[in-house]
Amino acid sequence: MVNLTMGHAQNVNLEYKRAIKISNQTSYEDFSKFTTDTDSNLYLISTTTIQILHPTIGYQWKSKNNNFHEIELTNFNIGKSSTMTEIVGDSINSAGPGYVGIPIAGDHIIKSHIVLKYEYIMTFRKMKEKKLVPSFGFAVSPYYKQTNYNPVLSNEYPAVERFFGARFFVTPRMTYYFSPKFFIDLNIPISVIDTYFFLIIMLGLQFR
């Protein structure tokens, strides 16, 4: 943590107004759903995701009552990938040197993802000089995801998937102050609501 300016509080460890926070976010998600097929078979689909290393950067500033506001850039990435399915052998031709595969499916995919978070943090032990300070936060985290699909086959249309959403968190925190200029903030964000809007856009022209 890097302290930028100094203020005044009865707990000397809270005597700062602004801070830049470099953090690592470790997360665990467990999602399950039931589905059926045309034969009335019931299936349970489960997805578990564990993320160990995820660095983030945030900016924190103090209110008049020694609580804090915080804005964090939780995620920002742009990536590109490609998938391709080709026929490389059939009953007439077999794969070998010089054989050219015939594409039957595939996409060039561009993904972009941005997540922000605003949190209001209520601190305790404001009146006594304590190095270990508990606090509790309330946060909203808007996010945007976009995936562009550009098919390798000329008879398929490009498509764009867009997610607009927001998650709401409650966050118990425990901050240990080595000094007013350096501290460690341990916290567990608990997602209580996740809402989103999903949009698919098919791109193409038709001529009659």
C-alpha cells in the first residue's frame, strides 16, 4: 500500500486521506443447474472455478467520519483465439504430405472483459490507537463482457455476444497497520446478488 497524503484521526494509523492499493484476488465459484433432454432424462451440470492469482489495483479515499470509499479496477483484458475443424482424410483421400484439409467449422474469436468495483468501507476502532482495525464493506461491481465470433466459413455470419451486469457484495475486512503509510488489508468479498443482461447480434447481409 502506498500512502499519498496525511490527515488527522484519533487512531494514528488512520491518519491518511488517500491510498493506492495493490491487491491479489483469490476467488472460488461453484455453479450447478439441472436440465432435461427430449427423452426426459434429467442431468445435473456443475461448474467449479478456482482462481489463485489475480492482481488488481485500487484507489481509496477517506470520508469525514473516518470511513473509506474505494474504486478498484478488478479486471481488464482483451484476448484472441481461433478454433478450426478440418477434414484431413476420407474414403478417397488420406492425410499426408501436401494434403490440404477442408474446413468444416471454426471461428476467430476476440474476447474483451472489464470489471470495476466501488465499495463503501465502515471502519471500527476509530477512537483508540490500534494496529489491527476491523471494517465492513458494501460494494457494487459493474462488468461488461464482449465476444466477437468471425467464422472461417463464408456461408456463416459473424456474431457478437455482449453481457452487461453487476454484482453486489458484502465484505468483512481486517486491516493490520504496520504504520500509517503501510498496511495489509485482508478481506472476503461475498457475492449476494448477480444480475446481467445478455445480447446476441448476428452480423450479415442478404441479397435477393
